[in-house]
Amino acid sequence: MPIDEATAFMEVLSKSPQFKVLTILAECPQEELTKTEIAQKAGIGRTTLYRVWEDLEKMKAISPSRHVGAVTLYRMNAQSPVVQSFLNITKSLTTVTDAVSRIEQLRKLQDSAKTEFGEAPPAGPSVLVKLLTANANSPEVAKSRSELQLTSTEAESLKGLVSAGLVFEHSGKLYLTQLGNQTAQGAAKIWSSESSQSVDQAISTARVALNLINQEIRRLKGQVK
């Protein structure tokens, strides 16, 4: 399943009344609920609940826990293979959601910054990223201009970085202030190779999770049969 279909997939799946019922029960697996309470918590009507109830019982996804007078209380059957697959799917869906959200945030950040500043980082952010990459964040690990291989334009930007409190210069060597470190991390997310790696990693995570979902769906089909 392609990454760009993940959001649509989750939206369709989450609208299933069976999914809604199992989600409610999974949130409090030990809680005992009446059919009316299940319908209310799941946000579905009683008619809809009764329509899917037989399916849930056939899958052994839900079971009666006890009777109180004429009222039967139910809860999720944690031993059901269907329920176990469902829990695996919801866990993987959360992973996909987080990964897709991260990809979108990184790409929006990249597009916004590159539209304003261009594909190459300005001299100031470039210096900050170089210091961050060199782990120059204290006097003990400060780096010289030659060690950082600063260009003439980058060297000219140092005065502004020092004035802004982003970089300290000590005995001719440079290191990031706490604010400079935070700023450098933001710049690295936009321009450094780590940015592309972060996107690729998020895509890879989403693909793994989607593959797990597909496996669980195939397993579910076999179980339901």
C-alpha cells in the first residue's frame, strides 16, 4: 500500500462500526458494558450495533462476562485471534499515523524554507549546521575556522551570529550557545542530509507498519472463514 494512501485507508477503516466497537472495548479491556453502553461509547446507534453484533460474536471478538438480573454485560475477548490481530493493526496504524505526520511536517518545513532562502542554506545557518555536525557545543570542543572549513561568506556571517547570541568565540575557536544549538538543529532539519534521511526513515517506518497491517488483514480473513 503506497504511503500517500495511508491516511485514506485509516479514515475508511475507522468508520467501520465493528472497528469502533472493538476500539472502545480495547481502551478498557476489563470493563464490562451493556449493549447500550457499547453503542453510546462507540458513537453508533443501537440498530447499527445489532446489525454487526452477530459478526462480532462469530469472530469471538466479544463475549458475555456476567449477568446482572436480566441485563448481560460484555467485554472484549482478549484470547480471540481476531482481537489479537485487531490490536496489532491498531498499533501499526498508530505507527503509520505518526510517520505520515512527521513526513508532512518535514516536507512543509523544507518547502517553506527553501522557497524563501533557496536550495542552499544561507551563510549563517550553514555555519550553525557545521558547528552542530562537529559537536562544537562547549569551550572544550570548540572548533577553529579552518577545522570547520568556513567559506569567506560564512566567516563574514560570524559577527552577526555572535551578536545574536548563537555562537561563542573563545581563544579563536567557535562553539554553539544553547540557543545556537537549538537553532542549528532546526536548520539541519531543513538543509542537511539528515533531513532527507529523516523523511526516508519515516517513509520506511510507515511501509513496515503497512506491511504488518496487510499481513494481519490476510490473517483476519483466514480466521473469519
